[in-house]
Amino acid sequence: MNSQFSQHSISQIYFIIKKKMMASTAVSFSSHRPTAASTTNYPKPNPTNPISLPNSQANRAPSDSDPPKFKGSPQLNRWSRARAIRSGRKLERQGQRSQVVEMNSRVQPKESVSSPPTSASGAPGNDDGEVRTGKSIYMVSDGTGWTVEHAVNAALGQFEHCLVDRGCPVNTHLFSGIDDAEPLVEIVKQAAKEGAMLVYTLADPSMAESARQACKLWGIPSTDVLGPITEAVASHLGVSPSGLPRGAPGRKFPLSEEYFKRIEAIEFTIKQDDGALPQNLHKAEIVLAGVSRTGKTPLSIYLAQKGYKVANVPIVIGVELPNTLFEVEPEKVFGLTINPVVLHTIRKARAKSLGFCEEIRSNYSEMDHVRAELEFAGKIFAQNPAWPVIEVTGKAIEETAAVVLRLYHDRKHKCSMPRISKRY
């Protein structure tokens, strides 16, 4: 579907860019001839871009001694400096930076454009004086930023082999609530200074197009996460999207039945935590059983936020399980297990953080006790073959929840294909 683009938004963003560029070009650069080291971090606008530059810029003859210098937003510069101080990295004075650039221009006049500018400490630098390592990813959203953040994290999960070894460190920065062109331009300019890429979820087609055009103008890579799928769904449904972000004045979110169901599920789950009120197990939609530190409580809360009433029952050697656990429908019960070595490590850290004495620690975090408790739980699971047993080792809460819900819906609806169904 071809999205309609607002000319008003385009003119607004061009006016902002024009104002910033005219203000920045008033700075004199006659002190020295810039080299690749001094211009790499400040991409020039693409001359082939269909956006028309201001007349004062377009009529000027190109000059190597007078490139545009882009000043970032003072607020974003302060944010960058504060981030550098928190991470313990060195800050340089502007005067020192200009001296280093001048020395580099004399010693290495043929430096490659692809080489990063270097500072006195030998690390990549930029005009705000911050020495950085790694690549930056800017995430921009007109709402909370949940969608773009999770999309980027999912993509970064494909590079764990690199990120864990610090072979390609990445810094992500989330900008939420961006619903106006002016802060959007400032963020794009800051991204250009850092050599960052921009990933955005902007529901308003005009804002999304503004982001795309600004990134093209300033020469930074960008990805629209929300636009393509919105257009595909609109084409499939044959209905135009509203173009309003969450929380916009024009959108109303009435307190629906689903909302109250979710609140009720959260209240129920909190009351049923850690084996409390076993007489209410028959009211639960999902019952989790497992030894300590297998993630029963966080998994229960996560599922409750999705509207499911969840109860969890701990399995402990020497503690009798409630009879109601074996009386509820077996399709509701899910067993959780974990690798003993991993559980041993988790329990040792837990015991240390809680300050357990040696006697309690030996009964909780020693390997022999861990193995015995897992074997005890395994026997209970074997006696109840209708209970699915989920291995949680190395799984995030979201991954385990996805397995639980898929099995829950498969059993409830007797589906031939594994799926989690929801009607909107």
C-alpha cells in the first residue's frame, strides 16, 4: 500500500535542517585544511538526494576549504558527555582535539577516508570529545519504544558469538516519545556524528518518511521496523491504518473486559505464589511445579500479565506436596527442570546474597543436595506422565512462556498444528 506523505511535515523538517545548516556554515574553517580524520564523522548531504537544499547552499560553489560543520544539539551533547563519564572514559577538551587533527593532517596527508579519526589516546573520537569503542544503534519511537527495542535485541541475538567475545561491541540508545520533526532531526544529526545507524518505529507515515529522508540526507543507515508490516497488513485487510501512535490524543483505549481479566489474573497469581493457598489450585488456568530456582515465580508473573491465572508449587525433599496438585486437570500442570550444574551455580550465588549460614547452605546449594532434589522431582514427573516437563536451562522467561502457552493452547483446542491463538 502506498502511504500518503504529509507535505507539511516535509516542509517542517526541511526548514529545521535549513536553519541548522545556515547557522553552522557561518563558522570559519580557514585555520587549516580538513583531512579525512576531521570529516569522517560529519557526513555531507548527498548531492543526488531529491531534497532541494536551501538556495544559499545550492548556489555556492563547492570548496574543499569550507565543508559544512554540523553542531549537535546541546542537550544530546550533554547526554553523550554524561554517558562517557559514567562509563569511565576519557574526555578531551575541544582545543586539544583541534591540535590533534592539525598534527594528523601534517603527518598523514593521505589518510584513508575509511579510517576512523584518532584522538590523542589512539581511540576513535568525535567533536564532542568523547572517546568511544564499538558501534552505536539509535532506536527512535513515538511511543514507549518497546517494539523497536525488542526488535533490535532480537537481531543482536544473532551476533552473540561476536558480542560476547567483544569482537564487535555495540551500544544501543533508546529515544522514546519522539512525535515531532525537530527532535527527530537532532537525533539524526547526533547519529551522524557518532557514525550510528537509526532504527525507528513511527506510526505516523509523515514522521516515518521524515526520518527516512533525514537519514538519507545526512548519510546514515536506517531501518523502518513498523512501516513495512503496517503496509502489508493494510493491504491484506483492505483498510488504511490510522497513523496514530499509542497514547496519541486521537486514540482511545477503553477499559475492556480483557484489561480487567489481566488485572484479576495478576492478583490471583501473586496470592498463589510459592505454593500458597493450595485449595485454590483448581481455579488456576496454569500450574507450574518444580524445585527452587527454576524460575517459577517470574514465569508466573509474566504469564499473568498476559491474562492467565497461574499458580506455582515448589518441590522440596521432605515436604509433602498438596493433594490438590494431583486432583486438578493434568492438562493444566507443567513441570520445570534444569541442568544440575547450572542450578548449583544459581543456588550458590543466591545463598551468598542472602547470607545463609553453612548448615543451611549445605542443604540448599551443595551439589549432592541439588542432584537429589532434581531426582526427587523427576520421580514425581514420571509418576504423572500427563504433565509436560520443560527444560529451562539457558532459556529466557519469554522462551519458556512461549513453550508453556503453545502446549496449553494445543491441549485446550486440540490443534493439529502447534499455535497460540488469539482473537482481536
